[in-house]
Amino acid sequence: MGMWQIAGWAAAALFVVWAIVAYNGLVRRRNEIGNAFAQIDVQFKRRHDLIPNLVETAKRYLQHEQGTLEAVAAARAGAGR
């Protein structure tokens, strides 16, 4: 084998190693992206599950606020007499 053949085989081997490393890197990135999207989906589901609690809290506060407003209106009406 000549020196050029050895250099060619070495270059081919380096290319194969580089291709394997690049492929593994791309697979790793794809998995990281999938994991990131999964975490985002979990946060969206958590937010979605919290909406009914927020609505219920707002309804209760609205009832309290309405009662307070009626009491203030009655007090003003009584004070004006």
C-alpha cells in the first residue's frame, strides 16, 4: 500500500467518525427539543387545570363585591335622609 492509499483510508475513516458523531449530535438535539416541548405541554396543561379555580375565585369575589356595593349604596341612601 502506498502512502496515498493510507492517507485516503485515514481520511475516509475520519469522515465516517465525523458522520457518526454528527448524526448522534442531531439525534441528541432532536430528543432535547422533544423534551422541551413536553415540558411546555405540561405547563400548558397545568395552566388549563387552574382556570376553573380562577373562575370560581372571581365569582366569589364578585358576590362579595356586589354585597359590599349594595351595603355602601344603602348607607349613602340612609345618610342622605
